[in-house]
Amino acid sequence: MPSSFDTPRRILAVFAHPDDELSVGGALARYAAEGVAITLVCATRGEAATIYSPPEYGATPENLAEIRTRELECACAALGISDLRWLDWPDGGIAGLDRDAAVAQVAGLLRTLQPQLVFTHPAHGGYPHPDHIAIHEITLAAWQAAADLAYRPELGPAWAATRLCARVHPQSFFDANPGFAQFRVQLNGQQLPFFGTPDEEIALTLDVEPWVERRMAAWDCHASQHNPQGMWSGVSDEARRAFASREALQLIAHRLPAAPQPGDDLWAASEPAAAADAHDGEAETPIDAASAAAGDRLLTALRSRRTYLLIYQDFLKSSPKPDFAELLTALIAHTQEAIALLSSALRRIDRSPLRAGINEKLLGQGGSRKGAPGKLNFIILGAARNLEWYAQQLAHNDPPAIQAIWQELIAVERADQQSAKELLGQIEQASGQTFT
């Protein structure tokens, strides 16, 4: 694996319950599609929640933890998240945990995963659920502690994540939708309101409209929580889609030289000090304006890499045997790195990576493959096509920095193709069959 790929971008999202992730569901889907490595940490299994699904759905107080575990796994698949972790803290009891131990557990995750960006609940919880507020406090304390060289060295090297963000509801949305503002969440006999945040306190508003359907599909997974009298019952369909298409973020804390200006770029000036030090002061190779001619071809390569990422993640969800799972894990990591490389190059020539989209035809072809041999053949043939296309790109008169990208992609594709061929050969030898 060439070492000159950009360090993969990483997000850590820490929430209290299954379905809380949907507060930033569009952002998670958007950046997963861009190849950002995303880890979702759910503190509880949601076992104390009210059940709204009909009896035939099968959810009961006794099995709700198991039901909601499966629901969140389904939602992660819809959003493109392959790394889901559980803290297994008590639903409704997070505020009563040993706070030092809880902070250490999250700080350990920060040091292990080394994300640049962290999502969690806002200080008021969005609505004043004690679990939400406690998770906010724990995550903020862990965000600070993980960067402290003197704090718990046994948890690993200090890591200074750059931003800690929370999804909030703009006050202007409340003003335009009084039905939403008047809704109350019933919890332990209390009527809890949602809170609006002054528009001027919103740091970023992300455009996630292309990923609304993925977010909606993720909500469909949480069937046990579909309250027919829920918070959207008094809001128009048009307002619901508008709300889901834009995600307003509050900057809880940051380690940037200056507070960022409002915008739609979550990654602007986002490199943490710890990661910057690792570059030993080497500047990124500039790509001049002449590289703009390669923009469409870079977008084509990015579209392909994003699509293969979804395919590999889908293959991995089918619980393959250990050897194939190991290969898929490597393919996912390599593809995420390639996406980061291509996205960085596009940004440096003022082209938005969001324009790449997904190759739906290719995605369908990958989804139709059954069994390890069929999936491996798909990977091998796809690599052959990609290698031929990358070789064609080297014939263009691109600047050296872009020529280097095609060469890197070729090197990784060849290695991955060879690994897939070797595994297929092992399967054929063990079975005495030839799979084509």
C-alpha cells in the first residue's frame, strides 16, 4: 500500500440512543459517501424506550434492546456506516454513571480512532433528556482530556480532535413551524420541549439534500420508534424535507486558529495539531490552474471509488468467512484513502467532490452478486477495468501532481486485484471447482 495517500479523514459520532444518530444522518451519509471513515458510538441499547410499533412487529419490553440493536445496524447500513460501537450504558441512567470512568472510556476511543471531527448532542440535549445532556457533558470532557498529555497515558498517545459539533434546530425553523415548536416529548411523566438555537449561533449549515433518501431509509429502520403522534405530525411534508435537506451545526469547541466563518465546508482548516505535526512541516504538493482540465476525469474516478466503497461495505455486511472479511476490510480502507486523495485534489482545483455522485448501475451490479466466488470475480473484473482506465489517464498531459494520483491508484488497484485473485484461487483449490 503506497504511503503517500493523504491520512484518511475521520468522524466520531457519540450519541445516547439508537435513532439519535439521525440528528446528523444527512452529514454522516454525505461524508461516508465521500470516503470519510466514520465511527458511530451508541451509549445505550435504547431498552427503556416506549414501543410504538404494532404487536406483529415483535418488539416487547423484554426484547427491545435486541430489537433496537438490529434497527441501528440497519440504519448504519442505510447511511453507509461500517463501524458501529456500543458502550452498553443503562438507558435512562447515563447521568448516574461514574463520570470519571465514563469520560475515560470516550477519551480512549478518541485516542484510538484519532478523528478530526466529533459529533454529539448539544448542551441542552436538543430537548432536555437527561441521557442527551450527560452524553454532551461526557463527550466534551473527553474531547478535552484526550488532548492532555498528562491525562491517563495508558489510554494511548494524546489526540487533539479539531472540532466538536452538535446538530441544533434554528430558531427561524421554529418560528416558521409552530407545530414543531409546540411539540413535547413525553418522558417519565414530563413534557419536554425542543429548543431552538438563534440563527447567528449556527456555525455551519450543511447541504445534505442528495442524501435525504438515505436518511429517510435509516429512519425507516427504527420502526419501534415510529410514533404516529410524533414531532412531525404537525409539520408539512415540504417543511419536513426542507428540514432534512439542511443540517445546522453548532460549534461546541474547536482548536482552530480562529473561529470558522459560517458556510458549508465542515473540513475547512480541520487538521488537528497532532496530525499536522506528523507531516514534519512538509507542504502539500500544489495543483495549479492547468489541472482544471483533469477535473471531469477526477470526478469520474471519485464516482467509481464511492460506488465500490458502498459495494464492499455491502459485501462485508453479509458476514463472509474470515479470509474474505479481512480482504474486504482492506479494500474498504484502501478505497476510503483513494476517495480522500481524489476529494483533496478536486478541492485544490476548486471542484466540489459532491458533484461526483454514485454510479447506480454499477451499484446494482455489485448488489446482484451472490456468494464469495461471485463477489470476488466482480472485484477482480472491476479492478481490471479500472486499471485499463487509469492507464489511459496517464496518456493525458496532466500536471505531475495529478499524474501521481493515477500512478497511486494503479499501484493500489493492482495489489488489491492480486489479493482477490489469490483468495479466489484458494477457494477454487479447496472446492475443486473453477469459478468464472
